[in-house]
Amino acid sequence: LIVVPCGDMIEGKLGIGLDEVRKRIAVRVLLCMLCMIVSEHAPGFVHVVSFIGCFCASIIGFVLPPLFCIQLRHNTRKDNVTKMDFISC
């Protein structure tokens, strides 16, 4: 599931078009092989990935929504952000 967006990003950086099917397949196979090699040679890698996932989930769930709320309220009103804006978000 993760291979598709990563493959698209790599193909875009390399300038591989949609009509170049063999190159697209090669990029995705190499990406899968790279992931397999990393997972085989780094036995504690699962703990690193779990930590990063938990850290990102907490930021996405608890930090970003209030910041977006404050930013949207500030953009809709032309006056300054008040303390009440921080409390209400």
C-alpha cells in the first residue's frame, strides 16, 4: 500500500512517464527489495518505525487540529488572535 505513493514520487523525480511501464515496474520492484533488505538487516527497525508512527499520530491527532483552528480563525477575522481563541480551540 505504501509502495504506490513512494513509487510515484521516485518516478516523478526520475522523470519516468506513464508510458514507460518497464521502468515503472523496475522502480517498484527495487523499492520493495530495498524495504526487504532493510527489514532483514535491521532487527530492531520495527521499534524505530513504531516510535515514529506513535509520535506522528500524536502530533496529527492532538497538536495540528488546534493550530489549524487558530490559523483559520485568524484568517477569517482581520484582528489579532486573543487568549479566548486559544481556549476555544
